[in-house]
Amino acid sequence: MVYTIVVHLYAKDDESSISKLKAKLIEASQVYSKDKETLSWFVMQDVSDPRRFTIVERYLQESSQQYHLNNPYWKTFDPYVNPLLEAPMDLRRLEELDTRELGAGAHYHEDAVRTETSLGDMYQGTDA
């Protein structure tokens, strides 16, 4: 079963903290997405409040996060990020439900591509 961690972060109310946090999250996504048994490592910024960020980490199984925690980059992440935050990180640990149970199948529209797509790929060629 896929093990998921969702982290909500709230930046301090100054442009420097917001831009530094955004850059660090983008950098972290590039690093952690390559960790063994990591299915995806997404970072997002709230559309109505630029101080709000969310990380969604998806791992093959709960034990897979060992590769993430043993990545040397991990030791640099919290010390850099925590001073940029207004409040402590809100971290939630979840097990994704198997939507194939009872013949439900995956939740895809018939025209949807069934592969992981990066946000860059998704918005390629748009003004977004």
C-alpha cells in the first residue's frame, strides 16, 4: 500500500521568507524525487495565500522513507526551512486506500494519461 506524508508549511509574512521557502521546496523536490522507492515528491503553493505551501510525499511503503531520511540533503532541510516559518510544520502520515477494491478500479477519466506528470509538463506551452 502506498505510504503518503502530507506536510503543510506557513511562511513568515515577508517576501524574502516566502521566496526562500519556495526555492528550497523546489530544490528539495528535485533531490527527493530521485530517492529509491519514492513514487512522487510534490510541492505546491496555495493559489490565494502565497505564504501557504504543501508537500505531498508518496512512497512505495512506510519503510521506503528510510531512503529519504538517510539522504544527506535531509540534514540541511529543517535547519534552513524552520527559521522561514511562522508556525511549526503540520505533518500527516497516511496510507492510501486501495481504490481497486470491489472492482472500483482507479479514478481516472478514460481520456486521462495514466503516468506521473510533472507540473512543468502539465503547464508546458501555457502562460501559467
